[in-house]
Amino acid sequence: MTASGEKSEDYREINEYWFNRLFADIDKEDMPIILQRLNNGWSIERIEEFYLHCLKPFTQNTMTLGYPVKCDKDKTLVFKHAGIHIGEGKPEWGAEAGKLYFVIKHGERLQ
């Protein structure tokens, strides 16, 4: 669905691993506090106000099927990066209903 352009976003768990992958300058000691705030009803707007300014700068999203070798272009999709926000994903695209995720938006397909 992603390759065809039908699915325009991907979902990543809100956990320490993805905070470290997506954010700069987040101290590991702050992680339990951040995760507690996410799980204790902070509004999405408040969470984004506090943390989304720390996102690493991205220009493209690279999606792979497994761990392909670099020359295997059939198993790699590259899209223009169109932003990240915190929100619920669409169950028809693999998200768990009612669960918050990092929603990674895809722009135009680059390869």
C-alpha cells in the first residue's frame, strides 16, 4: 500500500527507542518523565509543544523490506519527508485503534 501511494504515513511506537531515533538533545534521564506524560493524559498539543521542536531534521523517509543490500532497489522506497506528529493511526493501515503513535508522513515518492 505504501509503494502504490495509497498509504501516506507510517506509525512508530512512542517509546524510548523511537524517541532516540527521531529526536535530538533528549536526555536519557528525561525518558521516563516523557513516557509518563504521554501515558498520563497530556494532550497531544501539549506533548508536541514540549517535544516536537527537538525533532531531528529529516528530508526523506526511507522504507525497507527487511535488511536489503544497498543495490536492491526493489526492497527500498524513498519518499520526501512531509512531517511527524503524534496522533492515532488508521487501523486499516496497521495501527491499533485508539493508540497514539509517532505518525511519519510521506510526501512524493523519490525512488
